[in-house]
Amino acid sequence: MQKISADNIIHLMKKQLLFLVALLFCLTAAAQEKRLNAYGIGFYNLENLFDTCHDAGKNDYEFLPSGSYRWNGLKYSSKLHNMAQALSDMGTNVLKGVGCSVIGVSEVENDRVLSDLCDQPVLKARGFKFCHVEGPDRRGVDCGLLYNPAFFKVLDVKLYPYVPTEKEGERFRTRGFLAVSGVLAGEHVAFIVCHLPSRFNGSYYREVGAEQAAAVKNRILEKDKNCKVFVMGDMNDDPTDKSIHEKLAGKPEISEVGKGDMYNPWYNILVKKGTGTLQYQGSWNLFDQILLSPNLLNKNEEKNFSSLKYVKKEIQRMPYLFQTEGKYKGNMKRTTAGGVWLNGYSDHLPVVVYVAKESGRTGKVNIDGKLPEYTEAEQQFMDKCAEELKGYIAKEAASK
């Protein structure tokens, strides 16, 4: 039998002690590591989600069975199916089987298309609901908000109008700013969904829109400084443009974000990686953005998730969203292009940001969640738009 010396015994005991200390340290660290609950917040331009019926007073004639798109029941049903597939897949590469809790959308015609969209099996299975307020856009396209009520509770909804300046002219009409206030992870959050004026208009129109969206955000924070605000949408401008970088104060680095600023996580995606959410003549733009208020950020490389904080961002690039052959291989697979029905999706790619919070910290929100009242100028403009719509409807009825 082999004899073990006293020195060897002491050496073995020391090794065992060190192992036990190391194991204890690992177990303690694991116990101290906080479990996080993550939430996906998305945005997607649905590119002309119209039904097949005429909305009184709206110029939606292109999307009727007799219109230029020959928009019929088959095309509408296919569009709903395709958009629901993409919406349900958003965020699932990170949150498998769960996806996004909230998704802002643009280019939707009315309540009916959003109801039909939420009735699609893949969205209905998760219980998706929607928020929408009819706006003054002459074509009838609006913004909306889809949400999973298992994660997000709606407290208030308002459409703040885009009020044209004297330079734009009193007849200019476009989409407003859909604001939805609610509770996510036990905290007061607000979403402002935008679709800024087209590039057919000058940059001034989008700068005015961004300034007005920022004003809505500021009014929400004045009412509740702890509210976490997301400004999202198809901005029709890149993160580097004046509307976003200056008027919305979208900063490219967390360290640069001051009290009245917002963080724009998409800036460096375009500038440093040279990619985006839509293509024009072979070049990328990044019009689809989600900006975050400062209270959603961990600064100085902190990792404090005792309240909701930003984690990461992603452009969603599901393979089926792209054309796989032909002249436009690699471009987005649209519903129609060049007068041809492609049975596709959209000319934009969806985007998602992820926020997280330590589990067990979903306390009650002691606020009413009411959004700020309309300004006098906003109310007057909405009243004027309502009277205009009545006039358009009366004129249509008289012409029949």
C-alpha cells in the first residue's frame, strides 16, 4: 500500500479548500446574477394596407377592384396573410415563440384593416389588439399600434395632428402622431408613431414634423418625467438628416444623450455599416427608426436593470422579405412593383429594439397614464379637418 506523507496530505487539503472556495464563489455569483425579462418593441411600414372598399371622403380609388392596382379580395387576403407572417416573426430570433410586445405600423387605411390583420391566425394566437385614430391624410393612410395585451396595457390613445405652418400652406394635410400611453413591465411607457411627409415634399416638411413629434414627447415627459418614451416611425429621412439629428435630437452615442435628447441606435448602422431598411437606386436608406428617451438608457456602461432599460437593436431580415432572383434580386419583395403583383410584403424592412428589466420588479404604476390635452392650435386644426371631411362626403353623395 502506498504511503502518503503529511506534506502531501496538507497539499491535498489546500487544493480541496481552494476548490470549495472557488465553487462557493461561483454559486454566490450565480445567485447574485439577476434574471431579466426582455421585451421587443418594433416598427414596420406595411406599404399600402388597404381593404377593397371605398372610405367616404378619402382618395383611396387606386385600391378598389376598379382602380389602378385592381385591388380585389384575393390580393387583400394575401396581403393580410403576408404582413401577419412578418409581424409575428419580428423579434422571435431573440424572444423565441414570443416576439414583439408592441409594434408601431404605418400605411394602414383604417380600423377595419387592422381588425382583419389581428384576426390572422398567427397574430390571433397571441391575442394581438390594436390602437388607431382616423387621421386627415387625403389618401386615407394612417399609423397604428399593435400590442400583445399579455405584456402591454393601454391607458390612453390620442392622435396629435401635424399642424401645417404658414410656409406649408393651410391646405397641407398629412399623417399625425399616434400617441399611446400604457403600462409595460409595471412602468409607464408611451409610444409615438410617426410617418413624416414624403420626400416628394422638401426637407422642411419633415423638419416641421420632427419638431412637432418632439414637442409631443416633451409634453408627455412634462406630465410624467418617469415615463419611458419611444418615438418610432417611417421618418422619410435618415438618422443623419436635420429632422432626426437636430429636431428630434437623436444622438448616435448613449454618452452624448442629454436631458432633452433622444438616443438613436440606428445612426451608426447607416453611417458605419452602410446598411438600412430600404433601397433606392442601389443605395441604402434607414428611414425606419425607433428613438428612446434618456431614462431608457444605462450610461457609463452600467448594467442596472432595476427599471426598463435598452439592450440592443436589430433590423429584421427574414429571408422571405427579399427578392431571390431577377433584376432586383436582393431588394425587398414588395406587394406590387411596376404594375405587377408580386404577392410580397413591403418596400421597407421592420426594425426592433429590445428592452429588459429584472424579474420580480413589476410593481404597480401610480399614475393615471392620461396623455396631455390638445393645444388650442391642435384642436382648431382637428375641427377644421373634421368639417373638411364632411364637405368631401357631401360632395361625393351629391355626385352620385
